Amino acid sequence: MTANRLTPEQQAARHATAVNNVHVSFGQGQHGGWGMGMAVRTYRGDYAPIGQFGWDGGAGTSTYADPANGLVGILLAQVGMSTADSVRAIHDFWTTVYQAIED
């Protein structure tokens, strides 16, 4: 369920679409693949490692699991994704979570 299931052709089409829309969804953006019903990180493009999986919901929710760090995070903001502030809140949440991890 948490492995990328896209073919190389699908991955290329997805990347072409996501390049200009990465601000809409981080899990599905430039650094994501698609598993069985959820986004899957296929390369490290920001704070999250390869293998992180989950989903950003349209109502401002975000949930991801990160097996490499033994981490699960859930944000239930319910603010909608109609403004850039909603997306920034999700980004800030995950940035803060990963900054709190001690090596």
C-alpha cells in the first residue's frame, strides 16, 4: 500500500503537472508518487524522507506516517484549502514536526 505504484509514464505526467502546482499539496507535489490510496514520497525534496506516506485533505487536514523516523502526524485544522494560508498552515505544521526530531 505504501510503495509507489505509478508507471514511469504516469510518474512523468504527474511530475509535469505538479511542477507548477507544488504549493497545492506537498504529498502529491513534486516529490510524490502514488500508493494504494495515498501519496508516497519517492525522493527527498524537503523535510520528509523517502517512504513517507499519507494525504492532505481538502478541508485542511493532513496525515502522514514516516517509517524511517517512527513518526505519525495528524493535523485536523478544518479550515479548507481555499486560501494560501491553509496550505501554509499545513506546511508550517510539518516543518515544525520535523524540526523537533533530534538526531
